[in-house]
Amino acid sequence: MKPNILILSTSALWIHEPEQPALGAAGAHLGGPLRRAAGPEGVSRGGGAQHQPDEARVAARDAQKQADYLKHFRADTLVKDSEAVRLCLTQDFPPEKKKWSTFGQSFGGMMTMTYLSFAPEGLRECFITGGLASLDKGPEEVYPVTYQRVMERNELYYKKFPQDIQAVKEVAEKIRELGGEQGIPLPAGGFLTVRLLMTLGIHFGMDGGLDVVHNFIIRMKGDLDQFGVFSHAILNALEQDGGWNSAPIYTLLHEPCWCYGPGVAGRWAAERVGQGIKEYQWLRNDWSGPASLGDKPLYFSGEMIFPFHFETCSELVKMKETAHILANYDEWPSLYNLEQLGKNEVPVYAASYNDMYVDAGLARVTASRIKGIKVFETNVLFHGAVRAKPDEVLRELFALRDDTIN
């Protein structure tokens, strides 16, 4: 076995053998040219085919022990895992073949920069897509920029579907009427509130995301027009959307993954920052409801995690105390070594997009701090372009790699 490429993504990593088709196979998604079936699979903690560190898995632990356990699922630990795997797999290889290439999408890009910071000796070259996150800004500093990107996507949504300005508010008012303070009971035990409805905006940053949200709204509006209540089908679809219950590690560790070192804590930054923005007054407990907006639209949130997730999602409710412990923890190990990145010698090729999740402006600053990095930047592709339009992304990345010095 000769592992060549390590794929790092939000949910899994896998190893590709050099005998299989090249990464740049025209028009093929990574799942094709880098078929997991082609070689041995290595999965990061809490991802892929492994059991998620969900409520059932940590039920025997109290909240503090659960939190201590979950602290081992950030990029710093995942890099140590990857290095242990690499050293094991290549122990009999000649020195020139012991290194591997990495391909990191989104969180995988953040993990790549951690790898470059603390174990560059294991890397031959790195590719990053949609993952040039800020190296020294915590959640509270990043969210003001992120909210601005989300508001821009809201404006485009309501421009594309102007009828939804009224429809979204009608749906929200009905949720308040039918559910009261607690919300409308959902099939799996959660509760639909206006706040939870607004998290549908997480789709806005992906190809086709505006249509996904619109389809939810027209189905909900259709239910109200015909029956005066929401159907079981739409309530079930809403509860399953986002994967909050099936992938709790994402929700529990979202802000902690942006805490770049000691002294930095999330402390529910998305909620605190949002409460200070007029378009997100629905995050405040004293919000008087959709009617207070007049002709103005009700804005959706983006990739943000809030305390109410742990009050409205059936599986997350069980880990509410654990979530608060993690949110207030501020003794995280460092994720990045700026000095090492500044003298980096590993070839790095990155793609930066019109990205609602990882701001292009902050990505540009990050790129400027990684010595030797080459970046393809575009405002016509979205965060998930490596899946939606892999031929374009891979063509540009390999053009960067194969480019000669002029």
C-alpha cells in the first residue's frame, strides 16, 4: 500500500493510492477520482463511518466529562491522529516517499493550516478549498463580517423571491400562534420555533441554497393556506434538515473550532453579535414579533450556532449543559503557529470563493501570512464548488501547481 493523498473534509478524511486515477480527472467529483473503495480509509475522530460522539455514546458521563471528551475532536488533535497514521503506514518507505499530499475542504482547510503549523515535515503539498479561515480572530471578531455576508445573501434571496417577504413573516407568525413560547412539537421530539426556522439560512451559501429555503417556505405557506396548520411531512423535513440531531459534534464544536488558542472562548458569540444587529432582533428575548417589521423582511441566519439549538433539537437538548461548558472554556491549545506559517516551505494551492462561511476578505489576510501559497480567487463560485463544479476548481488548482515562474 502506498498512500499518496490525504483528503480532509468537515466530516471525514480518506487516503488515496497513487495507482488510482489522478486528482485532476476531468469533470469528476472527488468521490470519483479519489474513490474511497480504491484504497484503505482513514476516518477522523467523530466523522465518516465512525460512531458519532452523540448523547448515546457519552450517556454514562456527566456533563463535565462529556465536555472533556469532546475537547479532543478539534484540528490540533486530528493532525496528531493523521501523523500517527502516516508514520505507521510509511514506516517501511524510503524517506522521499514518506510524505503525503493533503486536500482540505472547509474545516479541512483549517486543519491543513494546523498541519502546516505543527507537522510540516509530513507534507509534500497541500490543496485548500473554502478553508482559509482567520488565524488569529476568534468567533466574536469573525461574526460581524460573517453576518454581513449572510445579510447580502438574504437580500439576494428576497430579490429572487419577493413574495417570500410576506410569506416568511406569515409562517413565522403562525409558528408563534400555534407553538407559543415553547414552539410547535416536531415528530422526533424537538420544537419548531421562529428562531429555528430562521436557521434555514445556512443553505444560502451553497449552490442552489436560495431555492432550498424557498421550497420550504412555499410548502409551509401551502399548508397554512389549505389546512391552517403545518403538515407532518413538512415538520419532519424541517426537523431533519441541517442534521442537528444526527451530527451533534458539529453543533457542539462549531465555535470552539474557531478558538485559535489559550484565552479565547466562544461564549455564544453568534448570539451576542447578532443581538446587536437590527436585522437580527429576533435573537433578543424582547423581540415583539414579525409584525414589528412592517414591510421589511425577516432575515435568516447563516452558519451560526445558538443556545436555542440545545432547547429545540431533541438530541441536543440532552447535551445542553455540555454545550455551555464548551462555550465558556478558554484553555484551548493553539491551532496555528504564525511564525512557522511565515517561513513555510510546503507548496500550498488554495481556492477562495464568494463564500458566506469563510469570508474572502479574511481569507486574503490569511493567505498573506502563509509563505509561498498560491491562491485562485473568484466571486462566481460558492463554498461547495469542489462538489458542485469540481472540474472548474480542480483545473484552477492544478494550474497553480503546474505554473512556471515568469
